Amino acid sequence: MAGLPPIDREAPCCQRPELAQLERTSVLLKRTRHLWKRRAQRKLFKLAGTQGMLDEQWQHSLEDSMGFRGQWDEHRRYQMEELKRLGLTPSSTLLEIGCGPLTAGIPLIEFLASDGYVGVDVRSSVLDMSWQQIGRAGLSAKNPRLICSDSFGSAELGDRQFDFIWAFSVLFHLSDELLDKLFANFSQRLAPRGQFIANIQTNADESTWLEFPFLKRSVEVYETAAAKHGLRTVNLGTIAERGFKLESVERDNILLQFSGA
């Protein structure tokens, strides 16, 4: 059987159909690869933009649940630094009242030993967000506990005591009746040498925030309410004096420390 005639590689391309076909195929493959690459890049950019938008919406939801937008990072930084300044260590146990979307809770869970953190909030929808926060941060193994309660976890916590009880931007949202119940509860909830720390507002006009009242009381009112349940009050100064950096009305909030008399 006669073999195929040899390809004349010196002949012009138009006279070498085999090579011309190979070149056309190569060009087509390059164009296809480039087209798919561009499409993949556009898809990735679109996904990245969508994810960025979703992340921004999520952050806004967290900030709205905490208070006001643009304050998240400073609230987190200040609360962690303040608690460490007051003696919080990894072996401490801490109960956070009004934990919200875990502005301070996430770094606290990360800092404390397993089972060291308990957060309480009256808003179940916000606690749903808090659990998502714990999952996103990969902190489930720390076994944090979140409690939805309108009685400061009194029933759920039994007789458990804590080294620290922290209530940031909470007391001025409580009615006089709830404030009395809080001090009655915490007088039994503090471990020996434990401390309950909270900020209060004494200057701003009374109003509302979300579904909560926003109340103005003097330091003396809190001292009297705490003393009724055997707690001693120490005025630690304004949070601005203690390092809070935002130029907002809350910088004049006073930080109070309550402990067993």
C-alpha cells in the first residue's frame, strides 16, 4: 500500500492544508481559553461584589442591633481593654447582660477559657445573629452559653456565680422595678471578690431606643438601689476618661463598679 505523500514544509501555508488546519485549531483553542478565562473572571468579580454587599449588609444589621452604625470597632476595643484593666484573665468567668450581637462577646469568648462566657439578652432575634457570629468566628468549641431571658437569666443560671458581670449600655434602659430585680439577682450572682460593672448616663434627655426606654439617673440613685441589696458602689469616672475614643454623647457615661459590701 502506498504511503501518504510527505508534507512539504517549505510550501506556503495555503498549499499545506494539514498545517493550516492545525493553526486554525490552535487559534480557536486560544480564543476559547481566553473567552472562558474572561467569563470566569467576571463571575468571580460578580461573586466577590455580591459577597461584599452581603457582608456589608450583615455588618449593618449587627451595628443596628448594637446601637448606631460606625461605632462597632471602638465599642469592641474599649470593652475588652476595660475588662482586662479591671482584672479579667482567661480563667475568669463572665456574665454579660444585654450581650446583643456579641460586640464584646466574640473577643471575650475567644479570650476566656471554655465555658467561661455566658451572654443574656431579651431579644431572641438578636441572639439568633449571635449564634451565627459564634459560628463564623469558629468559637463553638469554647462552649459559650447564650440565654434569652427577661429576668437576667435568674431561672436558667440557677445558683451559678461569676467573677465578672458586665452590662454595657444596659442600666439606663431598665425601669426602676427591673433595676431593683437586677441588683437583687446580682447580689447573689457575684462570686467572692466578684465585681459587677456597668455604665450609666446622667446628662442626656430621656427618650427611647428601639423598644426600650432611655432613662437619666444620678449616681446616687444607683448607689441607693445597690445598697438595698448589700452592694457597694465605686464611681470609676467617665468612659472617656478611661479611654473611650468616640466623640459621642455616651463618652460622658459614668462607669460604676458594684461589689459585695
